[in-house]
Amino acid sequence: MKTWKLTAGSTARACPRAALATLWLAATLLKGAALAAGESADAPKTPPKFPPPLPEAVKRWQERRFGMFIHWGPVSLTAKEISWSRGAPTPIEVYDGLYQRFNPTNFNADEWVRVAQAGGMKYLVLTTKHHDGFCLWDTKLTDYNVMNSPLHRDVVGELAAACRRQGIAFGAYYSTCDWHHPDFPLTSPGGSVKRERFDLDAYNRYLLGQISELITNYGPLITLWNDVPQSFEGRGVNTIKLARRLQPDILINDRTGDGGDYDTPEQRIGDFNLTRPWESCMTISAHGQWAWGGPEDGVKPLAACLEMLIAAAGGDGNVLLNVGPRPDGTIDPEQAARLKEMGDWLAQYGQSIYGTRGGPFKPGKWGASTRQGNRIYLHVLTWEGDTFRLPAIPAKVTAARLLRGGSLSFSQTAAGLTLAVPAAERAAIDTVIALDLDMPAMELAPLAVTPGGPG
Ligand code: JFZ
């Protein structure tokens, strides 16, 4: 059980984010200890508190594999982190007044979607409301929204429509906690300050009302992406029930206060898991910032970006890669250019990512494997010599080839598989090899590849 409560201790005041992270980690460790102590899969199952997702909805979402996360709002005017900079370094009154200057006249939803498409991304998730409480849509439930900024345009509505026009799925990030809302128990900085007066039931009604607006006015949504359910344990079930009632095929992430349909490892790639769906959320920013970080923020190298996607697909997970658009409404050309490079790679190798499942060879330093039909795709990232060895599989490999062409030698014995690709034939980042089998690749049990890389 994850706990999201914050104690208003001195550490929390000095560095709320770090304190929050520590609590999160402690909860995760406790959970691990409980599992080790025998609370295993065999333990009597408590009935699920909410209806499960539709399996076909999970499957369609997994097949997309790669999505664009967008963190945006008036905070982009400061180049500081969204919500976490409210209170420190930006004084609360200053932060809360930013929307009065929020006039990103170059915002063009179709252009954002084009950037996502060029990056090979198949869905898009926008921060409709982050922890700072500002709403990017025409909500009837608060005046603290984009219609009252000089922009005076429904950003969520325009983006949802552009996604529909261009055939990409749209999802809504909606922060569970709200450090601006007077009924929410915690406020800035970082949710570390407890309000004297609050009304969590009233806030929960507000949250449900807003989620209802988002699904009804801008749906169908591929996902409802809740975040940081401080004080919300036991209430998430209401969110999930409402969302499922309004849209039976919606997916809901695990940050509602009561879990959800998929896990969301943050700023790291999830572990290999074929049973529990997951999606890693990652920043393209070199400094790990979610919102616009200014012209010096920089982007991660192409190799790092592709390796995220390859390791995630190999572990059977998705990647939601974040951009932070600028205060003028455009996506930073440096971020867009990196995405275009990823899209160019996917245009060549997409068949080894989209619509595949992870395994059977578990991901590691060596690389990763994906599979579909009677085929395994090997993504070899690290070579130690020309030869590459893999453990034996109970299937006959009928053909082996380099996906982009070129020569490859291959043999299969009872001991395993041996592949050799001369250095000149290897790709700079990822050498993709297709192995055709005499049976469905999903029937193969997962296998670890020797640490340090085979060969
Ligand atoms: C959360 C947000 O706070 C962040 O701004 C961003 O939106 C990201 C996708 O999600 O990040 C978190 C959530 C929880 C912790 C740390 C960062 N935590 O509990 O330590």
C-alpha cells in the first residue's frame, strides 16, 4: 500500500519533494517486506474494490507502446517546475497570478499533435490540472481556469479535437492533490503545509465533478492519469467507479488513492512484467524537468531516448515521454527535433516495438527482446565481441536476419543460440535481429540473459 500522506516536518518543509519520495520509497519497501513475509499471490485474495479494465482496452493501449506526456500551464512563464515551485522559489501570490499573463498565442494543437506523430507517438496525455490547481479547460467548477487568462481558449478542447482529427488517442492527466484548492488539506510548498480548515468531502465532489467534465466533454479518453493521491487513500475507488461508468473502456493509472489499472514507474524503466500492465513516465529534458525549463534546459541524447523505449517494450511496458511546451505555446524545437529522430528510427524499426510483447529474453545491459506472432526481435545494445549467445529456447529458429538488411551468421544447438554480426553491420545504437520460429513466440517462458552480456 502506497502512502501519500505528508508529515509537515522540517525536511518536508525544506525539501517537500525529497520527503515525499522518501515516504513513497518507505511504503514500497514495507510492501516488499509484507510480500516476503508470506503475503504472496497464494494468500486469500480480497475482492477488487472496483471493476477491472476491459482486456481489449488494455491490449489496444499496450499496442501503442509510446505516448507523449505534456506538462504545461502558466508556470511555463517562469521556466520553473510545475506546482513544486509554488511557494519556493516563486511566492504563492506570484505563482497564482501567473495565469493573468498567460497568453501563448502561438499555441496550435494540430502542431503539437504533428510533433507527437512525427515522433512515432500513438497517444498523448496533457496535464489538464496539475497540483497547482490551474485548469486548462473551460470548467464550470472553478474560475481558476484558462478561459480567464488572456489566451481565453479551451486548450484541452482544442487538443482533444486535434487528436481526433489526426487519429491519435487523447488522455487526461488530472492531479489528485490540489495545493491551491481551499478544501484540500495540504498546500504549498510541495503539499507540506497543512491547512487549518479544509473539507475533503467537498474537494472529492469537486474532483469527481471535474473528471466528469473531462470525460463527458472531451472523451473518449484513452486514460485518466491521476497523480499524487495525498490524503486520498480509500477515495480513489469513487474516481474509478465514476470514470468506468461514464466510459467503460477508459484506463485509469495507479495514482487514484486506491490503485488502478496500470503501474507508473517515474523517471525509470519498469521491471519485466507480463501480467501487470505498466507505463514509465520519463522527461525528455536533460535536467528531468516536467514543465518548460528554459532555453538552457537541454534534451536527453537520442541513444538514451531510444534505449528507454527499447527497454520498456522489452519489459512489456509503455513509455510516456514528456515535453514541456514554451510560454508562447510552441514545443521547443530542440525537443521536437529529438522526437523526430525517434520517429525516424521507429519508421524503420516500428514493427519491433508497436504491437509486440516483451520477452522472452529479459531485458538487461545487453539489450532487450520483443515478440509478435512466430517472431522474436532482438534489440542488441551492447556487444562484447562479434558473437552473441542466448540461452536455449524450446522452439526451432527457422530464419534469422538483420531487420535493416546485411549479413548475419546464426546457429542453434541444444546449448542455445549463437549469432554473429560483424562490427560493420551493427547499428550505432540498436542492432535489431528478427528470429522466425516454428511456434508462437508468446508460448516461450521468459529467460534471463547472462549478466554482462552474452558472447
Ligand atoms: C509527479 C508530479 O509531482 C510531477 O510533477 C510530475 O507530474 C510526475 C509525472 O508525477 O511526480 C511525483 C509523484 C510522487 C513523488 C514524486 C514525484 N513521490 O511520492 O515521491
